[in-house]
Amino acid sequence: MRPEDYANKNLKEAIANAGRSEEEIHDMRVNLRKYYVVSSSLSKLYYDRECLYLAKRVLKKLGIIRDFDVIGCYPIDREKEVRYVLDKIRLLSNCYLPKLYGSRLAVYERVYSIYEGIRKEEFHGFRKKVRNSYYLLESVGEELSQRLKEISRELGEMRDKAIKSTCNFSANIPYDENIVLEVKAIIREAIMKSEFEHLKARFK
């Protein structure tokens, strides 16, 4: 699969989503985030500022709705927020990516960049790097992305549990340093399986 095809597939599913139930909001958010992460990584090949900005705005609203559905710490006008999302997401129908030469290389370079920055850090930053690595490797059809998916889900459950008990969205959450080592090992193996010799040479 080409990364741009992956991004477009997820954008299409996000736009087609009815987006009202908890499950639909969750699925729309995941699809749109996959589109955003991959599109951002391909921005040096194809950059549409308005599309990325709009996708980010919609993702922020989806995050607010999702946190209300799952954690429920603060009241919101859910129907108002959902209407906003459904209104704005239709505008993304003009944001599909064209076929891009060099898209796989751009994705692997971004994955390597994430790899270099992975360390034992505050929980939310580490979780974001794991999630983005999972999306990017999935976009090129790398099977190792599924283990990152599992780790990302585990970290997400840790986050929800911790916030639900404290309603503190900025609190740092403790996690095992061995997860950091495992994630780095997975990403390294994925890059070593790629066709890009100059990236593989960086590990030698």
C-alpha cells in the first residue's frame, strides 16, 4: 500500500462516518488522525496548509467529545460539538492526496526521526510517538505496526484510567522503561526490513 492511498482511505471513512454514537466518534477520530499523521509526514512532497489546519481543528473537537464520552470529567454540549464536527469534516472532501513519488521514503524518514527522539520521557509525549509510529508503519504495510498498535492501545487505556480517577489531563503517568526499549527495537527492525539502505546504514 502507498502511504497516500492509506491516508485517503482513512479520510474517506472519516467523512462517511455518521459520527454521533460513542463508537462512531471514536472511529472517526482514529481515521482522521491516521490521515493527519501520514499527510503531515508527506508535507515536503505535497503540502496543503488549509487541509492540515482543518483536520487538526476537527481532531481537537473529536478529542473533546471522546474524552467526555469515556472520562466525563467536565460537562460539554455534546450535540453542539458533534454538529460542528459533522459540518467541518465535509470540507475535507477536497483534501485527498494525489499520487506522490517518494512517499514511502518520506514515511520511513519520518519513522527514523521519531525513533531518534524516543526515550524515557513524560507519558503523553511518548504515547504520541508510539501511536504515530504505528500509523506510519501501517501506511506502508509493515506487519510490525500491529505490535505498536497493541502497545498504543495499552498506553491509551493507562491514560484513560489515570485521568478518570483524577480528572487531571496534564498529570504525568508512570510507565515501564522496558516499553521504551521494546518500541525502539520494533521500529529499528521495521526500518531494517525496508528497502532504504541509507537508513539501515545508520544502525551499523
